Amino acid sequence: MVIPLLFPKRFLSPLILLLLFYWSCSDRNDGSSNNAVSSSLQISTLDHKSFSFDEIKNNQATVFLFLQPECPFCNSYGKTFHDIDSVYHSKHVTFYGVVSGKNYPNSEIDSFRLRNRLAFQMLLDPDFKLQKHLGARVTPEAFLLDSKGNTIYRGLVDDWAYEIGKVRAQAHNHYLTDAMDEFLSNSPVTIDSTRAVGCYIQ
């Protein structure tokens, strides 16, 4: 039996392309849980001890801050990092600084940590494994993860620096702390992604 066409022939190609696009998007969405950080991903701490991502299972939430010691943005945010970590540590949110690549010796990373009074642990990502997995582009860039390793929020800490070379007198929006507060109160995270501004990771 021949089934009559419901669409004129000239519409068939665009329709097929549209269906293929829809199916490909559906497949990507169904597999989004695979983006969770895996315990098999191996990096080390600043003192060259192996860091296991199983540790994040013990945290209410985890924040990975991608940093570079020479980045002016990272140094400008030093006090902000210190203050946020101090407040949320008691709420069982654990912060980690991540330095990707091999451009910085351990001594420079440690000096950066001490200069900015950062109490959280620094992680070394020389082969860009964590950077590629999470999709970090610049420093500083924040990633808030739940205990299963799923990304809840990524992007700016706040909007103090909103473009390269442009800053406000003070931040108007505190994206990271807002996301943490909403997540910890079991509320939907209103803004789950912003485009970070800073120094490109290389």
C-alpha cells in the first residue's frame, strides 16, 4: 500500500533536517548525567598527593575554582575567595583551587595561596583533565557540584568584573553564593550558568 505524502516535496529536506536535529539534541540531553565528575579522573594536590574525586561524596556541595597565580582577576578576587570559603565551609561546602597546565611551579602557586590567605586545598591539573572535563575556559571560573559530581552552577563568582578591563565599584549580582544558597535550601538554582570573564587557560 502506498501512503500519500502529507507534505509537498519541497518541504521534505528541511523537515528531515529538523527531525535529525531534534533527535541529536534529545540524545545529548539524555546523556547529560555522563558529565558528572568521575572518581577515575586522576589529579594531584599541591604537595603531590593523589586526589580522589570520591571525596566530594562527603560534601554537601563542592566548588572548583580554576585559578592562575599571575592572572590579575584571580589576585583581585583573593579576598572574595577567602571570605566566601570562610562562610560556606561551616555549611559543608568544600572549595578547591585548580591550576591547569604546567606554566606555574609549585612555589609560585603556594605564594599565590599564601598571599591571598586561601585556606582551601590547591589541586594540580597539568594535563588539563579536569579543565577539559568541566569545560573551564578562563580564570577565575567557578564550578558548583553536588555530591554526585553533577554541575549545579558554572561561571562568574559575581559581576564585579563584567568585561575585560571593565569593573564596577561593587558587585550587583553574587552568582556563586546565590547558587549555593538556593542549592543548600533545596530550591531550584535560578541562574545555573554565566559566561566567566578573565584570563584564558593555557
